[in-house]
Amino acid sequence: MFSRAIHKSISSAFYLRTYTLMMPDFYDEVAVLACEGLATYNIIRAAAIVLAAALATFCYAWWANKFTKSTPPLPPGPPGMPILGNLPFIQPDFYQYVVKLSQIYGPIIKLQLGSKICIVISSPSVAKEVLKDHDAIFANHDTPAGAIVGMYGGLDIAWRPNGPELHKLRKLVVRGIMSKRSLDACYTLRRREIRRMVKDIYGKVGSPVNIGEQMFLTSLNVMVSMLWGDSLNGEERSTLGIEFRRRLVEFVELFGAPNVSDLFPVLTPFDLQGIQSKTKKNLSWFYEFFESVIVHRTKVEQADGEGKKKEESKDFLQQLLELNQRGDDETSLSMNEVKAVMLDLIVGATDTTSTTVEWAMTVLLRHPNKMSGVLEELEAVVGNQNIVEESHLPRLLYLEAVVKETLRMYPPTPLLLPRKPSMTCTVAGYTIPKDSRILINAC
């Protein structure tokens, strides 16, 4: 047992020595590994610090760009009420109301009309930014609910959205209908109607003459003659003039009438004021009449020998029907487009023309010295015993100046057709929101 104890002691001493001898190598290895881990840790830590610094710099730059760079404000304007905005404060004469506001808040003002933001511009320089510099953004019109119903969903030129279809329609009408050749071909029609008006006024010497009504009927007769010539006889034309005037006046008033559906589009399906239904009723009358005229014209052409036409007396309707019969999508018009263009031409030729002539005569009567200047020029260029012809117009410079000044002072549509930006943009240092209503003060 003693020998066994000695053996055990010797073995323990051997293992202890061996362990003691091996410990420095172990510690060295551990130290090396610790140093390597520390280096790796330091590298990772440095990378994390650099990444955190980069993220902090990026976040600060984003924050500075978003919050320190001021966004242009909306245009100034009068305070309004919740939901209704400025509606409770609108005066009956909206044009005079916005003119007064522009004198207080400046050339560009904002009105909150229900859920619609309305921007009114009364400065030529700001109007240039909208109509020229940013024309592509403001090319669309803000179509009222009545016009959408009244023009087959906006198939006409005035309310059609900007795009290839509008460009095609304008190109076809300008080149095919409003060209110099087409206007020259209709010269005899215009001359006949003007002379008929002069004769009618001479027959009323000594009696009062309603200038606005006379000009409206004359403009209507001129446009009707240019559209479809002698398709209607004298009695039908007289009745037509009275009915057309009544319908057109109501039609234009419905387009410009304040409509709650335009201020709160969610109410459009309910037609609370009945404007859409009234517009649709007038529209159906116009289009039914146009269809009857087209059918009559087709029968006349067939009776004349398979629709042979005389180029020298070709009227607008004839040209429109030719465009409809082309069968080419790029250069043709649908029948609904033909009727929409016809209504556009009649509305544009009657209401605005008669209003301008009525204002011109009013201004001349208020300023006798200007009236004397016009009369002297007419006597010098035309002659006292002659009738004014279109060939005289280029030499009637004073008369032309009177008409231009009348249009400047009393434009037929002082706030023009409302426009609508396709995207939010900045004009004159102010933010103009997308889909807001833009009104240009033409005076």
C-alpha cells in the first residue's frame, strides 16, 4: 500500500509538472486569440461608428431639406369658414367681388369655395406664367357639370381635355373650316346677311333699336348661313332666330351659373339645382334640330346627283359631313363631334359677338368725339353713299382700334374659361394645387 501511495504521488507530480509546463503555451495561444478578437472587434466597432455617422448625416440632410427649406405658401385670400370656405361671403356680382379682393390681397388670390380651391389671377405677368410658361400644366379646362352634360361629355373644342383628340379636332376645324379659302367661299353668305340687317335697321329709322338683340340675330343668321346656307326658308329662319336666341341665352347662363355640384363634386349625381337636367333638355333640342338639318342636307345632295357639291359655295356643314365620311380615325369626325362643333360655332359666333358690338356702340355713344372719328374714317375710306365691305376692313384702322379697346375694357367673358392644373406647381412664388380652379381676369 505504501508503494502504491508512492506511485500515486510520483504520477501526480508528473502530471502536475506536465500541466505546469504546458500552461505557458496555452496562455500564449489564448493571448493571441484575444488580441485577434480585439482587433476584429475594433474593426467592427469602427465600421459601425462610420455607418452610424453616415446615417446621421443623411437623416440630418433629409430633415434640413424637408423642414428648413420652406415650401411656397398658397396665395393670400380672405379667411373662410369650415367646410363652406368663402361661400357665405361671395357677392352676387362675382367678377366685381374678385376685383375688390385683388385690390386688397394682390394680383393672385385664393378662395376656398366648398371643397374646391379657386385661384384668381389679375396680373398680366402672372397670367403669362400660367398661359405661356406653364401652358402644358394648365392646358385643361375645369369643366363644370353642366358643360359635361351639355357637350356629350366634353366632345367639343372648348371643354375637351388636352391631348391628341383635342389637337386633331382643332387642326381639322382650323385647316378645313376656318381657313382663308373656306371663309372666302362663304363671303357671299355673310354679305347677304349683313345687307339684310342694314335694310332692316333703315326700316326702323325714328324707332328705338335693340342693339344687343339685333346683333345677336344677325350673328346667328350669318353663322347659320355659313353652316348650312339656304336649307331653311325665310319664315323658318325668323322662327328659328327667336327660338335659338332663347335657347342659347339659357344654355350659356346654365354653363356659368353657380352650381353646388361643381363646389362639392360628391353631390353631382343628385343634381340638386337641376342644372344638368335643364342643360340636357336644351342640348336635346339643339341636337335634334342639327340632325334634322343634316338629314335635309343629305336628301338635297342626293337629289342633286349623288351629293355633287359646288366648291365655290361649300358651307361649313358640308365640310363637316365630308370629315365625318372620311372613315379615317386620324382625320375624321364622329357624328357627335360634328354636332358638338356646330354648337360650339353657333354659341361662339352669337353671344360673344353681340355682346362686343353692344358695348362698342355704348362706348361710342358715351364719347361723341370718338364716334365722330369713326364716322370720318368711314366716309374717307368707304364713302358716304357706299356700303362697307370686308375689303375695306384693313384700311379702317381707327375702327379696329375701337373694337380692340372695347374688348380690352369689356371682354365678353371677363374671367375666361376656368383652367385646371394637371399637377401641383409654383406660380409667382405661390403653390398652385393640382386640380384647383384657375380664373384669369381678362380686364
